[in-house]
Amino acid sequence: EEEIPEDHPRYQDLLTRHRIENGVEKGITHLQGMHAEGRGSAFDYLLGEETIPSADAAERAGAAHLLLADRPVLSINGNVAALVPGEMVDLADATDADLEINLFNRTPERMQAIADHLSEHGAEDVRGLEADARIPNLDHERAKVDEDGIYSADVVLVPLEDGDRAEALAEMGKTEIVVDLNPLSRSPRVADVPIVDNIIRAVPNVTDHARELADADEETLQEIVAEFDREQALEAAEERIRDGF
Ligand code: PTJ
């Protein structure tokens, strides 16, 4: 990462690509994660590679949901683990949430590599390895979750989620916060809180909001949740992409 000069105009994008490549080399990220990253990068370019105001509002609403939750869980896949491992640990600390590894292409080797990687970044307790419950209406491997994790969570943060699973989780009645750079993708479309932003910027910003709201009373948090308009957030992102900046 030191090889990329910080004043390079595409510094963040190059850093991201580099982290995904390292993730693949370490057995953390699936090869498909590189394609996902390429797609994300194209959308980020069109968004101006910045957190647009509607995304910031979504990040604030996401923080409020996590603080209000009884059992918040942050889901981690191979891309998330490669891009923002320490940042996810910080967010879990700030919101008293659990971390759970949940893979689209699940193998025991990747599960373990990601668990070790998260521990190296300060995670104390990582869920997902137990896999003693199933998300209804999904095929076997993709449905595996922890009974005391995602299965019983009331609020879940699912970054870069596949559309089928996002839908199945929504059907379970969970409050879903999705981070996805493509506002037309199915996962942000079924989310209660669609965050159309790069996960690299989104996660630290949700943490900042959570820290700032740490002492807020329940009424204030409920107000932030109620004022957030998911349709408007999706429209604003699409408009930015179509009309430019
Ligand atoms: O590690 P696994 O096995 O769980 O697999 C993870 C991937 C991401 C490979 C898998 O879930 C997958 O194939 O996802 P998709 O269907 O490619 O969806 C990924 C979505 O994330 C796309 O809509 C991308 O635009 C978006 N995306 C990619 N990179 C970022 C992103 N969104 C936010 N920040 C990013 N850095």
C-alpha cells in the first residue's frame, strides 16, 4: 500500500483494488470479489468518489438503527474483510454489535482465514463459524448463519450483499442496512436503509455518527430513523449518477 503516492488522483480507488488483490492472495476474498470491486469502482467514479449528502443521511439513520437495536449484527464477507476489517471492529464497538462472517461462496478455509484476519484487527468474538441456523428460502450453503447471531438479530448491516439473501433477510422481518454503490441493485432496493457509498467511506462515517449519537435519548434516535426517506435516498443517488456532479 505504501507504493501508491497519496496525491495520486485515483489514490483511494487504487488502494481499494490493492486491498482486494491482497485479500485474494491471503485466501480471504473470493475471485468473484474482484469483479464485484470492478463494478463498485465504476459506480463510485460516477458518484464522484465522495459521500453524497443522501448517503450521509443514510449513514446517520443506520447508526441510529444500530444504537436502538436489541441485537445488532454486522455481516462480513470476503470483500468487507479485505477492505475494512479494523473499521468493522470499531463500528461493532461503537454500537455494541456482534460481527458475523457470512459468505456467498462459503468454504471452511475462507471462514477461518477471515476469522483470523478479524482477530488480527482486534475482533474478540466473531460469529458465523457455528452455522447452527438457516435463513429460510435460500439454498443450503448460502442460508447458513449463527442462531445467536444473524438468525436472531433485529438489525443487520449487510455490506455488498447478494440480492437473494438481502430479500430473504428482509422477509425474516429484520431491519436491514445495506451498503452498495449500485443504487439499482436489488439489495439496496429491499433495504430499510440503503447506503449508496463506498464501504471504505461508509463504515467509518456510520461509526462517527454512532459516537456522536452515543448519548442521544431514544426519542431523538427514533426521530432520525423516522425522518430518513429510503426512496429519496435511492433517487438522489441515481440522479447523481445520471446527471453528474
Ligand atoms: O465473500 P463472498 O463469498 O461472500 O462474496 C462476496 C461478493 C461481493 C463477491 C458477492 O457477494 C457478490 O458477488 O456480490 P455482487 O453480486 O457482485 O454484489 C456486490 C455489490 O457490491 C455490487 O452491486 C457492487 O456495485 C457493490 N460494491 C462493490 N465494491 C463496493 C461495493 N459497494 C460499496 N463499496 C464497495 N467498495
